[in-house]
Amino acid sequence: MAGGRLDQDSHGEHKKYPWYLVLWLTGVDYFSTLGYQPGIALLAAGAMSPIATALLILVTLACALPIYAQVAKRSYAGQGSIALLENLLPGWLGKLLVLVLLGFAATDFVITMTLSASDAAEHAIHNPIFHPYVGDHPVLLTLALLAALAVVFLKGFTEAIGLASAVAIPYLLINLVVLARGVSEIVAHPELMSNWQNALSARGDYTGLLLAGVLIFPRLALGLSGFETGVSVMPLVTGDQKARIGGTRKLLTAAAIIMSVMLLLSSFVTTLLIPESAYKEGGAASGRAIAYLAHLLLGPVVGTIYDISTILILWFAGASAMAGMLHLIPRYMPRFGMAPHFVAYSRPLVLLLLGIDFLITIAFQADVNAQGGAYATGVLMLMLSAAVAASLALWREDSKLFALYCWGIVIVFAYTLADNVHSRPDGLIIAAVFIGAILVISGISRSWRSIELRVSAISFVDEESSRLWEQIANKKVNLAPIRTFVPATVSRKEAELKKHYALTGPIAFLHVELLDNRSDFSANLMVRVRKAGEHFHIEVTQALAIANTVAFISETLDPVRLFLGLSRKSLVSQALRYLLLGEGETGMMVYTILVRHWDSTPEDDVRPLIFLMSD
């Protein structure tokens, strides 16, 4: 597994499509930002918007695109940069990092839903045909759109390539029509270009403009969204592993080029044609710059068509974000033992996410510009994590020169993230709330679920082990966990058992060998069984926790009696050692695990007799 490659496809079977069709599923998230990105760029940069946008495009093509090409190469099952980092940084550090990144991913996806619904509401409210029916109630309309989205998912929602294409392609085409009409207006009125150039000249020479653009472009970071989605849809790309990687790279490249052209063209046209009074907060073009031009230049009919197309793609972007959350959270937290079992079910998650969406919408009063900082924080943090993952993987593969280039990209994304957080700290606050909630839920869940059996599979090292296991199973032996198979220790344990108990039948001495990395929740055990005189030795390796493994072996082997030792050490320290290291007060924990398991799986069979012994 060189360089942290993720070779396992955990997404099951999917219908496959050519990359140029899967492109539109990525596009509903990526291209939908045209609904609000030009307005946000105008508000942040004013006349500097085209220059700042050009720098954003440079970052897109020279930084984001090569980074996600590397992520796609190592995560062709669509698991993305978070899973890649988990693989590169195993153990509790990796798990903690994944939980923190899940908090930022939740910020990204949740704000995608609320911001998209808010912008859809803005387009409906400002439309002269829709306005008499929806009035001036952006918060209520946004909540209604979010509720409708949740209802669709509660009834069942399946992402469809055909629907994505039907939404994204007309949206891009009508944007091109509006922007082309804007260019013709600029050509017909040369004074517009002169006014813009004068506005730039007032800000200084080319060097000053470039430096100002470097300072401003992080506020336009919403234009970078969509790359993580591009990787997540990889399982839908037709072909074998190599073809899937190649197709995804073409998909990412095509999406980046299309969006770069649209962003640069839209920033130029909107900057020259929309007055400041219109794009400032509360203005007619606020959050809907291109829609404003569509109504102004092409009339209410084309403007309404544009609004409908925009509302559809924004709604679909929210649906993609909801689907992303429903896949992302169950992929990690239940597997870590850090979420209750019901998290694997979509409907409780949908209701939970709907409640969070409502709170954020009310907190921001459905303001598109106000939510931009939070959205950018989530997007940039995921991109920064992808850059770090790609850099680490390349360094481990001895691709030192390209790794250094990627570390340079890490610096670019780190600066962009830091500037965004400094100017708009609300995104970090929201992410911190998500991270805190995830960590608290994870800690409580891991503690509660720690007394599950935590074994996913068992294998025997050879045929002899399998044969002997069948020979001693089902009330044939007494089971006695032991720290080592050193002959003196085994003899002392045997003598102690025979002295204090009236034993009948052979003893199966059980030794458990723990993995170095015990942060995972469930284990695939390897079992070796050997006969030693009249008794048996059972050696279990690849275990994550001694107590859970002993309980599982006991439940599977079904001995006559189970003898467990008690350490009589500090309960607090033993509990922490058990939760973090899989060690601790083994005897009492085995008893607790077995009793809880028996309560949940009632049987008519006689259970083993359990004896707790002082060590």
C-alpha cells in the first residue's frame, strides 16, 4: 500500500457512465456557485473583481486541479482526501484528524444546503412573476425549500446522472446567453471599459493591483468548491481502475476549465455593468448578479427562465450536499465505534440535518453573503487536507520534486484559509461547534459501545487449528485466559485451577496478542490452536482489546467454565487503559461484555460458568 493508496472499493456496485456524463453530477455542486459567486466577488472586491477572480482561476488550475488528480490516483474508490489522510496517519491521531475534518466537511455540506436554499429564495423573491406569491420573506421561503428537500430524502432520493445533466447543461447555456449579451453591451458602450480602467488606475499601478488581488482573492474562495465532489463520484466512471482514474482526471480538468471561463467572464461582465448601489447588501443584484443582468438586458421572460434554472440547480446542489452527508458520516463514525447504530440509517440523519439547517438559516437570516465565509472555511479546509495528503503520499513514494510543489500548494491553501478565517471568523465558529459535537458524541459512543464483542471475523492459521477448534467446541473444555505460554506460567495456572476448583475435562489456555494500532473498533482475528498434553493452547493475534476478544472466543467456543482474573488495581486507570489501549481490568470487563451480550441474545443453551479469581 505505497504512499497511502486506498485500494478497496467500499461503494459496492454502481451503474457506470462515461466521465463526460458524470461531469454534470459534479457540476450541479460546482457550477451552481455561479448563482451567487459573482455577487459575492463584487461585494468583496468591487472593481478589482476580475483581477481577484483571475488569481482564483490560477489557484484552481495550478493548485486544486493537480492536488485532486493525485487524490483520485490514490482513492479511485471515491473515498476522498479524508480517507487518504486516515490511511497515511493510522492510530488515534488519524482518527482524531478524521473527526476534525468531518466537522469541517459538515460545515461545507450543511452551508451548501442553507446557502443554496437562501440564494434560491433570493431569486424567487426578486422575480416579478414569483414575488406576488412568495412575498418578502427570505427566511420562511428558505426554510420551506429545506423542508421540501428533507421530505424528498425521507421518501427516498437517488442521484441520477440524467437529472443532473438536465439541470446543469441548460443552466450553463443560459448563463452563456446572458453573459454574451453583457459582452455585446460592453462593446456597444466603450465608456464602460474606460470607467473600469479609471477605477483601477485610482487604486495604483499593476504591481499594487496584483498585490491587492492577492489580498482579496481568498474572499472569492467559493469558486473552488466542487473538487471533493468530483472525487466522490469516481465509482460512477466507467472502466477499470486505470480508466476510472484517467476518466476522473478528465472530469476534474473539464469542470475546472468550464468554471474558470465562466467565473472570469461573469466577473468581467458584472463588474462593468452592475452599479455599486445594486450589488451592495440589500441591493437588487445582491446574491443574484447574473440574474439581475438577465432581467435588465433580456427582459422578464428570459430573466424568469434564468431564475427557474438557477433555483433548480441550487436545489439540486442542496440535494447533492444532503446525499454527501448521508454517505460521509456513516462511512466513518459507526466504523470507529464513535456513533450509535442508528447513524447508519438515513432518516434519523435527515431529520437531524434538517434541524441544523433550520438553526443556521435563522442565525444568518438567510443572508447569502453572510454564509459565504462559513462555506469557504469548509471548502478550504477540505482542500488543505487534500493538499497535505497528496504531499505526504508523494514524499513517501520518493517523488520529492512534485512533493515540494504540493507543499507549496499547502502554503497557498493555508494562507487562503487563514485570510478567510481572519476576515470572516463565523465559518470557524460553526466548524468548531460541529467538531465539538462530533468529538463529544464520539467519546460517549465509543465508551458505550466498547462493551460490544468488537470482532468482525475469525480465521484459523492452518487446517490443524480449525480441526482442533471443532474438536474442543461446545462444552468440551474449560477456558482460562493467560498472559503468556511460558511453561512455568502455564504450569502455575494449571496448579492454581486444580487446587481451588473441581475441574473435569481439559483446559484451553487462551493468550491474546494485541495489535500495535488499537484505535480501530472491530478486528479480524487470527487463531492458532495446538494440543499440549491433555490440554490445549489457543493463541489469538490481531486483536484490538483483550476483554472483548476473550468474550468473543468464549461465546464462539462455548466452554464449560470460564476462569477470569481480577487485577484489583485502580478502576479509573484500568478503564482508561481499556478504552484507549484495549488492556486494563480484563476479568470484570469480560464478565460485563458477556452478560450484556447474553441479555441481547437470549438462548435456551446453558451458558458457561464464570469464575472471577484474584491474581
